[in-house]
Amino acid sequence: MAPSIGNVLRQAREVRDLSAVDAARASGISPAYLSRLENDAVRKPSPNVLHRLSEALGLPYAELMRLSGYRVPGEAPSSGSEAIGAALFGNLTEDEREELLEYLAWYRTRRRSRGGVSRRRSVRPR
């Protein structure tokens, strides 16, 4: 299942350590509208807003368009999650990459031990 536009926007903002106000300001939209976007309360944001968000958050514009239900002419469908992942995590330091891989291994082991049930946990044990 493809991630929602709201989840992608929130993740990108959090990865870049931006507050909602700072991200909204950089995008030229109101913090309230960004909140509605992140909570998937807006069905189809305008291409102009998506372009400004892509610039401010460093996300691929075409993927934001696809996630919002727009067709992107001249481009073959791609794995949106791969493009978004590359945009979010392409500039990781080696230490950050190792920490993420360690966390992912821990998370997958935990999911398997629970029979595939995923529950959110606020703090990862060390």
C-alpha cells in the first residue's frame, strides 16, 4: 500500500527537523493548511502547493503529484516509496545509516515474534 501524502509530508518535515510553522513558512502556506495536509484532510492539493512543498521539503514533485492522485505526463509509473525514501534518506551519514539498519533489524525481529502485528512504541530499547 502506498503511503499517504500526509504521512510523506510529515516524515519529510520530521527528518529535516523542521517544525510545522517553519515548513509551512518555507512552503508559503499557512501552518493550519500544512496540518490539514499532514492529516490527509485535503483530498487533492493544488499542483502549485505540491511544488512549493517539494522544494521546501526536498521531495520529488512527481511523487507528490502521484500520491495526490494526479497523472504525471511523460513519466512511467515508478515505485513512489523508493523515490521518496531516496529523497528523505539519501544524505545520511554512515553512523545514521548504521543506526537505521540496526533499528530496522530490531523492528522486523519484534514484528516476527508478535506474528506480524505492528504496534507503535515511543522509545526503542538500547
